[in-house]
Amino acid sequence: MGGLGGRVSRLEERRRPARSLRSERESFEDFQAREIPRRNRELPSSVKVCRSRLGWLALVGKLGEFASAEALVDDVMEGPDGSGCLQPPEERSRIMVEREVYLAVWRGDEGLQHLRVPGEWAEILDASEQWRARLESVPPVVFARWLVENRRAMQEDGSEAGQIEALGEQCLGPFGITEALLESVVGPDRDALTSEELGWQLNAPLQDLFVSEWAFEVQEEVRKIDEREGGN
């Protein structure tokens, strides 16, 4: 869990200033107002291109013309970039495009009900749902403690990967978050993925969770730990 778990986005990286006299609801709304636009801005370019292309094809009623989900992936890989990223086809990440297309098919989005997800991707998406659900089941105070301890371990000179992995197993293992699960989320082609692609495979299923009340509570718990223990 050290190798893969360490790539999960750190919720404590952008800490909130000292709390003002605001209600919990107002503080949460402020959190969402910051996090949702930021995460949208930081979406990988290939994801933005894919979502733009799928949106245009849906708008003009062309999604039903594709005979397979794979053919739709090919279209997105070669189609024009209407996202504003100006990302040429040769720079697009196929695995990111596949995830977006197959997820839309998996959800049964309008116009895609006639398509099927390849078996390999069905397994990845099923594991992704488990990954998200199990992470959300971790109490915020427990996940916050893991984040803080993991951060400290990674900052220590001479800290070993085994130490970080053991920390993950101790804190997150009881909730079913294992290295085997994360390997399933990434898929069988892990060694062929770039760092950005590997990170996205792990983080894509969590985007809505990272702007939820659960994430807000995690961030608050991290703040409390740092205040008590003099964290960085």
C-alpha cells in the first residue's frame, strides 16, 4: 500500500486558515467553493478532451452511431479538441480516455445504453467502486491520522517504503483497503502507465468524495491534529 497508497491526493495539502466564527455549514460551503473549481482546473487534459468530445457527440445525437465502446474511444482519441486544452491526438492518454468512455457506458449515460464495457474494464470499474466505498467508510479521524503519520514518515530521512506500507495496513487495512484492491483499481497494465496515468487511475473514483462532507471532516481533523501536535 506504500507504493500505490502514497499517490492518493493529500487532503491536508491545502489547509484552511484559522477557523473564524462561522457555522459548520458555512465552513463546508466555503470548502466546496474552493475545492470544486480547483479540482476541475486540475483535471488531466485528456480527461477534459474526452468529456468535451462526449458532450458534443451527445448534443448532436451521434452517440448512437457507434457500434462499440472501443470505436467511441478511437473517435475521442482522434477527434478535434473542443475542450480548450489544445491537446493534439498524439499527446492524449488512451487509458484516461478509456476510463472516461467506459465509465460513461458503465453508468448507462444517455445515448450509450447500447454499448458494452470490455471485461477487463468492468473489473477495474467494479474495483473502483469498492475503493471509493471503502475509503468513505473510514472514519474521518482515522483517515486524518493516517494522512498525518504518512506525511511525517515520507518527510523523515531514511524512512523505508515498508514502514509507510505497514502504516497503511494498520490504519486502512481494517476497512478493506488493501494493496490487492488498489492493484485492481489500477488494472493489469500498471508498469506501462506514466506517473500521471497511475495517479489518475487511483484518484478518478474519488473526485466527488474529495469535495464531500467526509473530506471536509478529514481536513478539520488534520487541522486539529496539527494544532495539538505542532504539525508542519
